[in-house]
Amino acid sequence: MTRPTALPRLAVIGGGPAGLMAAETARAAGIEVDLYEAKGSVGRKFLIAGKGGLNLTHGEDRPAFDKRYRERSEAVGAWLDDFDAAALRKWARGLGVETYVGSSGRVFPLDRKAAPLLRGWVRRLRDQGVRFHVQHRWEGWDSDGAVRFSTPSGEVTARYNATVLALGGASWPQLGSDGAWQTWLAARGVDTAPLVPANCGFDIDWSAHFVQRHAWAPLKPVIAHWQEDGGDHALQGECVVTANGIEGSLVYAISAPLRDAIARDGHAVLTLDLAPGRDLDRLRADLGKPRNGRSMSDHLRRQAGLNGVKTALLYEVLGKDGLGDTDRVGHTIKRLPLTLLRPRPIDEVISSAGGVRLEAMNEALMLNALPGVFCAGEMLDWEAPTGGYLLNASFASGRRAALGAVDWLTRPVSRLD
């Protein structure tokens, strides 16, 4: 049909980074934008992510940056072609937020805070004409194709020329990302992969004695060793022993292959080098020295540099009797095996994997089954480790979806009756 004389209207549903970036991109192109958010304010998970220091992106060069997205590196790399780390830092500067690259390569605002950036961003979006509607929870579409929302005042519907869905995954449901959108999309024939934990900790069957004495003790530094794609891999970092198992930045960085191994084999084996600065020969020699009446724990501290929780891990794995074999102790210090039973529940992890399969959409992130409906952010079937990779791709996907919507809306023929 002939396009209406009024400006095209776009609904952006979801007020996280992907949705806000979609709204900004479409509005800059002259599209009328209404942004809907289920909670009382936008960007709640973004604020939580910035609680310990907002990690916007990473300073790693491409294409190594792209490889962080594993099997989705090519697709996500295409999004980053439009909005990479340099573009994200420039965008933040436009909001008056200068950034710096930390010693780990991670990129932070100078004040490391999320709230000032979010406040400035929302203010700018309002000034540009984006209309915000909070406490509007998306409930799919009605029989006439209008989007449906539940609100404190009851159900409301609205019709748009196109829609960008940026509804998040299923982690931190109390902040709005609960994965409920799967039902509405499945009913419309959209192919999705099951949502599973990502950037997560894992359960280990610790003894009660170990948990009582060492839960929440940090392990640093250690080197993690794991199997992936038939090869041995290693990464140094820090993690934390918990009452249920193990978590922390080192574990999050390698959680995807560990999770996949559990799904395939029923468990995964993670081995830790508890003494990264000492080789096995040195450990054997040092541990073989006379104890001179000292306890085994004190001997391990003096000769292997192990603190309380690392020594306790040796007891947990070898038992008291196993500590009498110096050669075995040395090998275990360098490769302490931990059996991971399951990832932590999805509602408590940093992010989720799975979601709308990229094969169910075109390169502009429009759903094949629902022309005029675009998706962005964590609800798509990709994942990334923490360190800024997750957030950068969320921004980039929001921009990609909005550019697709703008192209759709500005073609000669309207897609909406």
C-alpha cells in the first residue's frame, strides 16, 4: 500500500544498551521512536554491570577481538565493523565520558561509573525526541498485528511500521531479562536455541569441612587448564571458592567450553596450577626437604608458597594420606583436578547464551518469519566473555538492527497496513 504521510514509527522494546542504541540510531535517521521498558526505569542491568567499574569494551585488536565470540565470530565481527571498540569510546566521549584502557586491556570510563553515562544518554535521547514508556511489559502481538503491553493500568496496544526487540536473555530476571519472549516468538514460528548460563560459576561436590572453612576464599594466582576442540588450553587469572563450587573472572572467561563439556559428558574436568611460578622439578626438590617437626600445612607454605585454601584443596583432592607422597603432591599442585558437575542456575549468572538463532534472520537482524521485526542484544544466539566484549557487541547489534529497521521503513512501500 502507499506509505502514510506521517513519519514512519518504530517501537523499540527493551531499555538495555541494545535497545537504547537502536532508539538513538533510528531517531538520528528521522524515524519516530517509542521505547518501551517493562521495569520502572531503563538500563537496570547496565547499572548493575557497572557497580564494580563499568567495563565498556576492550582494547584488544581485531581480529583477535572477534574470536572472543567463538562460533559467532564472523557474524558479530560484521556488527563490529559498524561499531567497534574505537567507535564505542568515541560515542561515550560524545556524552562527555572519557575512557581509559586498564592494565588488563579493559576499557573503563575515567570515573568507572555507569550512572553518569546512562543519565546523560537518556537525557540526550529525550531531547532528540525518543518517547519513553516504562512499566510496559511486552506480551506479544494481537490478532491484528498490534504490539501488546501489560501495564499497571491494564493492557494497551499500539501499531507500528516496524519493531526492534531488545529483550535480553534470561539472567538476572529481577532486572527484566527473564526470557519470557521465547513463548511469543515461538508462537510466530521463530527458531530459537535454548537459553543456557554463560559467564557462570560451576558446582563442585565439596566436603562439608572444606565449605565451612574456605567458602568465598580467593584463589590467586592460578592457571586454569581445560580441553576444548581436542586441544589443551591454559589461562592465568583469579577465581573464588564458593559454598557450591567455583566462580570468578577466570572461570567466567572459560565457562562456555566447560558448560558444553558438561552438556556432552555429564561433567567437566578443570585442572588448576596452584603454583604458577614454580616448575615441577623445583617443587619436588623443595617438598622433599626435611620438615623438621613442622606441620604439613606449614611445610607446603614454606616450600611451595601455598596459602590456606590452596593447601585445603590438596587435602580435598588427595586426602590426608595422599600428602605423604611428595611426587604425587608436586604433580597435584601443578594440575589439581576439579570435577565440575553443573553450571550455576541461569537466573543468577552474568549472562545467557542461546536465543534467537542468527540463521532465523537476515544480516540486518530482521526475522525471516516476521518481516519488519528486528532483534538485538543478548536475546540473540551468541555469547562472549566478560571484559567488555559482551557489552560492545550488544551496542553494535542494537545499531545493526536499527539500521535495518531504518532501511525497511524508508523503502517506497509500507510493510504495515
